[in-house]
Amino acid sequence: MSIVDTICALFAEKGEAAYYGEAVSQQEHALQAAYCAEKEGAPDSLVVAALLHDIGHLLHSGPEDIADQGIDARHEAIGQLWLSRHFGPEVTEPVQLHVAAKRYLCAVDPAYRGRLSPASVQSLALQGGPFTAAEARAFEANPYYREAVRLRRWDDEAKVPGLSVPDLPHYRARIEAALHKP
């Protein structure tokens, strides 16, 4: 089975699960994030990163209420590690950094935290809270921090129940194009 087929199978098997504390499923959230990226004209690699940014949730076996149990599953690290076998840093780094981007935005944008959903506020606390000024400067030194911030904003927008967006097959060619070439 190709990695693209494996990704599709993960979404088929686990994509209808609730997206932690939100009114959308994991798949709805992923497709909405990718659609936000697509609407903004993001490069294909960043559209793929938006689609796959929470794949770590589909890979780990924790319960839906894991945050309620006070556990940060580190889904961004799980996803980045798994994806890095098949994709380059233009996909994997924004995935790995999208949680850090939330912490960053809470530190540098005073209004940002007030726009977070209750579930996102809860996970923020588990993820370490807003960055310090030094952490924010260190984050800005990462060559992919701008892409991670863009992805984070799409992540925050991608929680609309019933929103009509393209389905997973719509993104298949982009996923295939973003794969490492032998």
C-alpha cells in the first residue's frame, strides 16, 4: 500500500472521530484547514501540511478526552516523525511547529488568545502556555516559522460544523506531488 493509500485509510478508519472538544470530526477539521490554505493560494506543500497537520491524532491510540485527563499526546511530534519518512521539511516542519505557533501567537498577538476555542485554550495549558519573549525569538529563528503561523491560523478557522469543502480525493495529487522523490 502506498503512503497516500495509507493516509486515506487512516482518514477512512479514524477520520470520523470527534476532533478533541470541537463540533467537527478529525477529517472535517483536516479538510477545512487544507481548504483554507488552498483559498489563500498557499504552495501545494503547505496545503498538504494543513491537511495532515493533525495526523498524529489519527496515529496515537489515546482516547478522545485525553486533554481532559491532563495529558498532552504531543500529536505534532508523532505526526512529524511519521510524515518525515515520506515528506520533506516543507511539509513536516509546519506540522511539527503548529502547536508552537499557537504558543507564539498567544505571546505576540494580544487578541489571539481570546479567539481560541475552549478546547484550544485547554490544550494550550497542557502544551506549556504562551511563549516567553525568549521562546518567541527562538521560534522566529526557525526557517519555517512563518509557514507554521499560517498553518496555525487555518487550524483555528477549521472548526465549522457542516462547512462544504473539497473531499480527500481532491488533495490526492497534491499529496503525491509532495512526496520525497527517489
